[in-house]
Amino acid sequence: MPNNRTESVIKNSAASLLYKVVHMMIQFVIRTVFIHILGNEYTGVSGLFTDILQVLSVMELGLDSSMVYALYKPLAQKDTKKISGLLLFYKKAFLVIGFIVLAAGMSLTPFLGYIVKDVPDISEDIRGIFLIYVLTSSFSYFFIYKAVLLRADQQSRIISNCSAIVDLAECVVEITLLVLFKRFYAYLIVRFIAVILRNLIINLLAVKRYPEYFGKSAEELSIKEKRKLYRDLACLTVYNISGVAINSTDSIFISAFVGTAEVAIIGNYTLIINSLQSVVGQVVNASKASIGNLAATSNKDKQEVIFDRMNLISFWFVCISSTCMMTLMNQFVGDIWFDVSYKIPESIIAILIINFFIAIMVFPVESFRTANGLFVQGWHRPAVMAVLNIVLDIYMGQRWGIIGIFLATSVSRLLTQVWFDPYLIYKFVFKKSPIKYYMKYTIYFLVTALSCYTGATVCHQVHITNKFIDFGCKLVIAILISHMYMSFFLIRRKLIPVLKNTWKRY
């Protein structure tokens, strides 16, 4: 079983990374074409509406996590009856959620004027655009429920490979239509078709792989089983509301307090950060089923070893990425990708990187919390974080604008998620104090901050006429500096062998 888990993690992670690289390239290409052909106004509207729909989809996020967890044990036991019953429940639940998102989105349409400050000067009706976004989001729920079986059975690479192929085709068609017709509606229609096509293909692949679980003989779950699912779903929905409040409301507040055009400018930077963040997210998601299997079959000591190694890898990634972003992100966006008018103050970049560090370092915690079914325990934490973030967004956004909105995210996470979720893991899974984890976390942060400061200071002294050579030299410097600090830290703490053998005997 350990070898099977390791093999699954490697295959799923490789496929997820490949998909994420493809997806990142597509996002950069589409955004570049968008801005050059349609302008900042359309780009800002697109980002804003995407985040609004993310807010409306919090129930789906909780259902997805709770169902994957519920399938771990019956899949390991080959319990066909239980799996079929869970999938039937999942299908009905997603139909309900799809209609809820559709109704909520349509009811929100008349109030767009309060969300979009200074409605952009575009030819299309802003409400018509939003309705297409709503339809795309709601229709995707009607075709997605079978994909959960692939994720729970450590086969997420099938989803990644399919998504990569569809995304590439979608990108080619979208760019072609944008260049030929210069119409936003063309992009929206292709996006709508691609979302449905992707989910239909994944559904067909799931049925082909697991025909025994989709027969007409599926039985309803018992009342007791449904109650447990409802309880887990309710708690996970609270967790995911907090995630949406943290990750998907910033653009809404920026639009309301500053303007939609600023959403597009900041969006260039958040696209880079979110792309890097999602690289780790893809690997973690690809590993979740294996971590769930580990939780079901191994003792707490083995889990703690894997947890520590995942935190160490997260630190390695976040230190390098943060140093490079602090040093190069403004130059990349303002000198290479677009022009100087797209640059933002380094103080905002620093806050974005702090949020990036927190987000990356929370991935291992989230994985082990979900894998061990810790849904009910501490459910109030995400509720407190969500309320705190929104209150601080309003207060700090009005006082300090964009930097206040991003700083609100940092403060709300530090006061809640950063310390409380690890506490749950150590209390209910590892059965020990989390003090050592907090100490490691603090050291990881200080090493990363020092690396970022040193990298930015050194690179500010480097000036080469050719901007591409200048960028390349600074990139090398940033990577060397980050590795210098990490190597010193890892050697002092004798962690290099641990990093090399992270998945050994997993």
C-alpha cells in the first residue's frame, strides 16, 4: 500500500503540475490578448464577475470535500452499495446547488450598480455579461458530480489531463474569435461551451472506469448517513465561506472603493501569485486521496512525519517564489509584459507576498485536517475569520485603499487560521502540543522575509541596459540568495536528508 500511495502521488502530482503549467500559460496569453484587444475595463469586469460567482459557490466547495472524504473508506473496502448511494446523493445535491447559484446570480443582477463602481464604458450590457457568467457557473454543477469518484480513488490525473486538452482548445478558439471579431460575447460563449464539454468528458471517463457504481440499482443512503453528511457539509461550508471571504472578495471591495480599472491592474499581479499558489494547490489536491488513505491505515506518528515533510517542502517552494516575486514582479509586469503604467507600489507587493506565504503554508494543514475528517471540530474558526476579514476590508479599505484591503487579509488569517488549524491537527490527530510547529513556522517566515529583503536590496543595485538580460540576471541572483538562506537553515537543522527523502516509505 505505501508503494501504491507513493506511485499515485507521483503520477497525480506530475499530471497536476503539467496541467497547471498549461493553465498558467493560457491565463497569461488570454490576459495579454484581452488587455491589448478589449482593454482594462473588460479585464476588470471579467475578474470581478468570476470572484462574485466564486462567492455564490461556497456550498459546492463544502460538498466536494465532504463527499471525497466520505468515499475514502468504501473505496478501500470496495463497498459498491455504499459508493453508489453516496454518488446518488451527490448527484441530487449538485442539482440543488446549481439551481441555487442560478437563482442567486439572477437575483443579484439588478444590484450590480452598487458593486461595480464607475461602470466601464463598454458596448455590451453589463447585466447581460453577468448573466452569462451565472449560466456558465450554474450549468457546470449539473455535470460535475462523477468527477469526485476519480479524485477519491487517487485518479485525479485523469481530470488534469482532460482539463489540459480542453483548456488548450478553448484558448485557441477564444483568441481566434477575439482577434477576428473583438467581441466579449464571443469569448463568453466559448467559455460556456468549454465548461460543459470538459465536465461531460470527465463524466464519460468516470462511467467507463467505474460502471459498477452508476447502475440503476443505487439505493438511497440511510437517514443516519445523510445526517452525518449534512453535518459535515454544514461545517465545511462555513470553512469554505471563510476561504471565499479571504480569496475572492478583494476584487469586489477594490471595485467598490477604488474602481474596476484598478481590479484589472492588480489582477496582473494576483494572476502571477495565484498561479504559483495553485501549483502547490494542484500537488496537494493530487495528494489528498493518498493522505486520506494514509490517515485511514497508518498511526499518528507516521502521519506526523509526512506532515512535517510537507511543511518543509512548502517552505522550500515559498521561500524561492517569494524572493523572486519581491525582486522581479514589478519589473516583469511593468517592463516586459506591459508598461510602467501597470506597476504598483512595492508595499502592496510585500503584503501580497505575506498573504502568499500564509496561503502556501496552510496547504499541508488543510490536507491533514480534511483527510482526518476534522470538519465539526473548530467550525467556528472560519466563521470568525470570514466576519473579521469583511469588517477589516471595509474599515481598512476605506482608510488606506488597496493596501488596506490586502492587509486585512493578512491580519484576519494571522489572528485565526494560522494558529488555530494546526492546533486542531496536533490535538486530535498527533495528540501533542503544537508549540514546535509554531516555532518552525516563525523561523520559516523570518528566513523567507530575510531572503526577500536581501534579494530586493541586491537587485536594486543591478542595472543592465537590455531589460531581458537585466531581468535574467536578477532572477539568477534571487534564486541564489533564497537558496543560500535555505541551505544555511537546512544545514543548521540537519534537514537536507529529510528533504531529499520526503516520500521515502510513504
